Amino acid sequence: MVPAQNFVFASKDGTIAYKANGNIPVYKNGKDALLPLPGWEEASEWKQYIPFDELPKVINPEKGYIATANNKITTDDYPYHISNVWAQPYRYERIAEVLENSEKITVENMQKLQMDSFNMQAKEFVPAFLEQLKGEELSDQAEHALEILKEWDYEDTASASEPLIFHHWYEKIETTIYQDIPDSMLDLFKVKGQTTDALLRKEIDGENSAWLEDYGGLHQVLITSLHESLAELEEKYGEDISEWEWGDYHRVYFEHPLSSVHPVLKYFFNKEDPLPVDGSRITPMAASYETETGVVDHGASWRFVIDMEEAGKGYHLVAPGQSGHFKSQWYHDQLDDWVKGEYHETYLDRKTGDQLILRP
């Protein structure tokens, strides 16, 4: 798993760099090849800067807090380009909801919020999907799935079946409506989730969209995608929906870069099995995953909470551990803690443990 990052660079010669192949910035050299951005060359220096006083900012907001979750932070009339790539707003909306309904903010509150797995997207769309399919003749499996979703508390909990059903259903909706887009183009469509949300809202509000009308409209797309997603899940996890769990699919695995070189290295660096984990890419507990495998590969590798009234004491989670050496006792000692949200206390005025001395 890697921490969330995005790159958008503009150089003097007009090339554009962006996130690709993991977290390696690349640029297009006028042909089809994507090459590492040569940041050491003059031509790749910044073309211009946003004046400091005109950077997005907020000072002492009336609402009493500042929060972001990779969501869009500027209004449409902001004169400078920041990015075309923003996260869906659900994580921020949940954070704001919790903060605005909290009478008192404590360290424990903030730790709980960082581990919050409430799915605001499901809260928005599940009732609308259920209404769309009310009275429809569906398979027994589909009827059962809808009954389960009807009772869902919208928590992406590892032990629950509902998030497994919802996320696969939503992904199948996307697969259906974008199926005619060539893979070469779809690979560039990195933030299609926001587009899908907008298309679904438009249809739910009674406006037709060509993207869905080509496949029978929202009603038919929901039916088709539900049956297809349930068939795939049944093949993987069995016929009994009540036995399905989000954590059977959604698991975290902090792969060492050398693990893929040879099975022997994988044994030493990553001999633990992936762990079931709450959350998803749209919950405050960010745990984005590879769609094909369900393995979490994107999220907050470091969680940190501090009460500034006691600034010498902090609460941390650094996964999988603070050491990169597989023989160290701190190599993966925080792996389970990261999954469970069990924070480690650190102090500025307490010096204990081994001392590292660097001599020239």
C-alpha cells in the first residue's frame, strides 16, 4: 500500500507530467512514449507560480474547523488552475457531518473519525436504487440482496456483506455505461467516479442521459448490473449472501518493493497474509483498493492526532512499522494496530530506548 498522492506538473516547454506507474511522475515527449520528467533540466522548471496571496486559503472560519479529504477546495470562479483531479466529496462530507454534530472534540473523537467507515455515497444512492427497483421482478438472490441493503447502516465494515454487494454493484454500473470506451481511453479516465455520480443523480432526478439510455436507461442498467455483480460474487463466495463479508475481498497488504522479485524475498519481506479491513476509498478511513483483487493499496500510511493543549504528547499509527528492515522488531509491529485503530503514544520529553549515533 502507498500513501495517497497526485502529481500535475507544467514545464516551460509545455510538457505535462502526471501520476502514472505508481507514484512516478512521467511526461509525454510529443510521441506515444511516457518518460520520467527530467526535473534536473532547465526546460522542466516551473512555467509560472500562483501568487502567494492568491493561493486558496481560509483563516479562522466561522464553522470552527478546517477539513479536507482530497476534495475540490476551490469554487468554479477561482482564476487559477489547481487540478482536474479531485476525490469524490463523500469523505469530506462525512468528516464535516461528524464535526458539526460534535459538542466537544477530544483526541478519542479524532481517532475514531480517522477510523470512520461510514459510506456517504451508499447513503445517497442505495435508497434511490431501491426505489427504482420497487415492484420489479428480480431473481431470488437479487431480492435477498436488496432486503439486506435496505437494513444497512452504511458502514463499510469488514465483517458485513452489504459493502461487498454495494461496491461491486456500483462498479458493475460503471462497467456497463462505459463499456464502449476503448481501454486506452478508459485508462486516462482516472476519476470517473464523480462522473458516474453525476450521471446517476441526473437520471434519478428524471433527466435522461445518453450514457445510460444507450443501455436501457437507469432502471435497466440497475437490474443488469445487480444480477451480473451478484453472479460474480456468488461464484467467488458461495450462494449464501449472509456468509459474504467485505473483508473477504477488501484486505490490506503492505508489499515490500522487493517481494515481487522472487518468492524467497516475498517470504522474508511479506510472509503475512493480507488482513481484512474496514473502510473504502470514499470513507474517512481511506482504504482504496485494486478492483480485481480487493487488496488495499492506497490510504493513510501515517495517522496522527494531537491535542495542542498537551503538545508534547502525540498519538500515531505508522504502518506497517517504523523500520524498513525485515529483521527489526519494528518492521511490521503496527500492522494489526493500523487495521484496528490502536494508536501509539509518543512524547517529546521522554527519551527512552536505543540511541543511534551517526559519526562521519
